[in-house]
Amino acid sequence: MTNYIIRFAPELDVDGVEFVHAWNQHQPAASLAQATLPDERSRDAGMMSEIVILLGIIATGVATNALYDMIKEYAARLAKKPKVSAAPVVYKDIEIHETQQPDGTKVLQVVMKPTKK
């Protein structure tokens, strides 16, 4: 079993509570893992990013690409769109950068690069 910590870049303005609720309500996502917030504070002061924890991922049963695709789908849906902009902004490029902590926990940094139309 592998646990994941997801850090959403601050520019995404993804609400961790919304992500957890949407993830756990969607059966295919919830069957992969249960999403939780680490504590009352869902912001990592050092990284200034939203944090969500996915618990219960079974490494041999889940393809990394499938997990990443599901995270990207929810991030794209929940990212707050800019309120005022000279031109429409489309979140096109979603990237996930993975690192591993000494205890085996994987940290996924989710970043979207805004692209003007």
C-alpha cells in the first residue's frame, strides 16, 4: 500500500475540502483511495499549497497513469478561474511532479500552466 500527498500549486486555488469531497463521492476514485485532509489546516506553510492525502492506494493494482489522470481531471474541474483577466485563460497543461519521502510516501505536486487563448 502506498500513500500519496497531493500538493496543489497556490496559483490553482484548488480548495482541498472540495477536492476531498468530490474524490470520495466519485466511486471510481474512492475505490482507488480515500482522500482526507491532514488536519484542520489544509495549507502547507512551507510550500503555500493545498494539501490532500490519498490513503490506501495498492501499488500493484493501480497504474500510475490512471491515478494521475484522475487527479488531473479533478484539479482541472476545481481550479478557480481568474475573476478579472484581459484575455480568457485556459488551463491547458497539467503536470504532476512526483517525489518520494524516506518513509515511502509519494508527494505529487500538481501544477497547471495558464495559456492565453
